Amino acid sequence: MIRVLATGTFDLLHPGHLTYLKECKALGDELYVIVARDSMIRHKPKPVIPEDQRLEMINALKMVDKAILGSDEDIFLPLIEIKPDVIALGYDQHFNEKELKCELQKRGSCATVVRIGKSEQCALCSSAKIVKKIIERCS
């Protein structure tokens, strides 16, 4: 049984998220998803949707076997529990693959790291684009 792990913020769920998760699921038998905690998001604006609601939305998707909230202290802590065989990164996620592999090895994980390519090309396939569109309409 190959366990795949995907991570993300998943704010304002859109087709790009669905494509990413479908591609992640295709890499194995089980798809686990870590939904980022609001407190751990530092590389972009805080989500519009609260973390518990984002978690509920991801858990409701048929391709997801289990979704959990990430750690408030260390993004690697849930890996100990999940024990993934594959960690799938989105095309736009801010992880240096080499550094991630090195940190995983230090923590005793032999997971393979895979970068999912950009494939969804719709006008509103990003939370930032959705927010921008809403602001434009309200102006």
C-alpha cells in the first residue's frame, strides 16, 4: 500500500486544488493531506477561510482518504504519524526539494519527494486570483 502525502493551505477551494489532489492520489493507494495551520502560513496572506473549515472541505473530497491539520510548532511532526511513502509538492509550493529531502532523512523518513507540474489553466485557478476578482467586482 503506497501512502501519498499532500500539503497545502487550500483557501478558497478551486479547480487547481482538485487537479493537484487528483494527481497526488494517482501516485499511490492512499492520499493523506495536511492542511496548513493559520499560524504557520508565513509566505502569503493569511487565509480567508478558517483552518477548521478548510480541513472539513478537504476531508469531503472523494480522492482524499484522510486530512488533518498541520502542527502549530513543526511542519514535520505530522509525518511521524502519517509515515508517507511519497510526498507530493504542488508546482507553486515554497519548498526546496533538496533541503526537504535532507530534513526528511534527518528525521528518519525515506519518503520520495515528487513535484506535481502545473496543469490546470483556468482564469480562477488560484485563491489569489479569486480574491483579486472579488475586489475588482466590489470596487
